Amino acid sequence: MTKTTLKAQSQWLAKRKLELGVSGTGYVPSNDGGRRSPSKRSLLAKLRKAAQESPVALKFKAKF
């Protein structure tokens, strides 16, 4: 387990946002899913399928 402080995490995040050219507080980075568990992958696949088959648009938009 890696331990950090909130101050150190905030500094790292500020540096990373500068590297990416991102500003503001509305930024949420994409998750490439590289460390996703098999059960989470299965759940997301079911959600994707349900969203495609649904005649009603979902109330939220997500990157599956």
C-alpha cells in the first residue's frame, strides 16, 4: 500500500494537470481500465449492452 498526504497528492495533481494542459475543477481524467477487476469488466459490459438495447436514453452519459 502506498501512503501519501493530501498536500503531496494535490501537488502531484496540479503538476499532472499542467503537463496535460488542463485547467479548472471540472476535469475528470479518463480511466483506461488497465487495473479493472474481471467482475467490474463484466458489470460494465452488461451496462453497455443494456444501454444499447434500451429504447429510452440513459439519464447519464458514461465512458464504458
